[in-house]
Amino acid sequence: MICGRFLSSLVSTVMAGPRPVVLSGPSGAGKSTLLKKLLKDYEGVFGFSVSHTTRSPRPGEANGKDYHFVTREEMQQGIANGEFIENAVFSGNMYGTSKMAVQAVQARNQVCILDIDMQGVRNIKKTDLNPIYISIHPPSVEILVKRLRDRNTESEESLQKRLQAAIDDMEISKEPGLFDEIIINDDLEEAYSRLTDVLKEEIAAAQTSKDS
Ligand code: ADP
Ligand code: 5GP
């Protein structure tokens, strides 16, 4: 019985279709920047898995587009109801990928992109989602700090927490087999070009199925 329920919860995470893509890496490395460009340039090919979070929206972020902004109680209830594929606490806030978020993209036959932290990567590895794992790194910790400060979205406390997580995660990323690809985001155009190159088979497959 437990086994059956366990299996059905795994199966229900995934629908047939193109292989999803996980983008991870330190906060401030440039994941959102690269991802937004990819979604714009390849409209209809990629779809973003809109996560839930308890953190407050930043200026310009829209509810339901960048995140589903929810309270801690709503998030905890959703987790208790089994609505999430994975969830984590990052820098004091809760984040999670709902089954609905992934299924909504897969129902459109698009390549689903998940922007998740290292705990999310570890937890997704335990599911049957089978994505391509890409980690985006800054050229150096000094540049990461500068980018995070210049973005002007974090308090000093949040910045320090993100920095510590970044240093830990960059070390963990080297673990063999954890990521399929590590992209250093120094020059944005070069990093983007590397990203589209890594994803060229998925892009071609999605474009072919769109045209047929
Ligand atoms: P993440 O989503 O990984 O937290 P962002 O995409 O928000 O990171 O990028 C962090 C900041 O760095 C943003 O202000 C963004 O404009 C800037 N940025 C991203 N990539 C580059 C780059 N290659 N060179 C300079 N600045 C960048
Ligand atoms: P931010 O607050 O900068 O948007 O995101 C902070 C961190 O949370 C980033 O590393 C981002 O990848 C991660 N994150 C965003 N959504 C999710 C999610 O649904 N699950 C997990 N595990 N991490 C997430």
C-alpha cells in the first residue's frame, strides 16, 4: 500500500515530453538573467517552472510569473498536502517546486526550466524527472559579491547568508556527476552562447515537434 502510493506519487510528477532543465548555482551568478533571455529568444520552446516562495517580491517581480508569493502557512499546507516535488529553506525563506508548476509547462510540450538551489538539485535527483543539470557560476566570489550588491535587492544579512551558501555550493558543484555542465558567467553573451549550445538538442527537438 505504502509502496503503491509512493510509486503513484513519483509517476504523477512527470508527463511524457521533452527533458526538463535544472538551472542552479549561487545566488547572483546570473541564472535569472540567462533564463529570461532564453525564454524570450525561444518563446514557446522553453517554459518556466514557477516556484512558490515565502520571500517578499522584489521590485518588478510579478506574482504567478516570477514566483507564487505565499505565506509560510500556505506553503506548509501545500507541502503537507503533497503538492510539491521538492522544497527547501534558503536564506531564511521557503521555496518549492509544485507538481502543478512542472505539469503546466509539460502540458504545453515545452522544455521545463527549473531555477532551484542545491538542496533542490539533491531532492530532484531522487525523483523520476530526469532533467539536464546545469550550474551557473560567477567568475569569482569578489564579482559575485559585486553583482549581488549592485542588484540592490538584499539586506546585508541576506547578502551574507547568500554568500556563505554560494561558497559552499560552488565547492559541492565539483562533485563528479552532480551537474552535466558548469557554465562560468563572466561575459554574458559567451555564457548565453554556451547555454544554448548545451541545450541545442532540446531546442531542435522542441522546434521540430512544434513545426510538425
Ligand atoms: P541569480 O538569478 O543567479 O541570482 P541574476 O540573474 O539576478 O542572478 O544576476 C545577478 C546580477 O548580476 C543582476 O543584477 C544581473 O543584471 C547581473 N549580471 C548577470 N550576469 C552578468 C554578467 N555576465 N556580467 C555582469 N553582470 C551580470
Ligand atoms: P531568489 O530569492 O534569489 O529568487 O532565490 C534564492 C535561491 O532559491 C536561488 O538559489 C534559487 O535557485 C532558489 N530557488 C528558487 N525557487 C526554488 C525552488 O522552487 N526550490 C528550490 N529548492 N530552490 C529554489
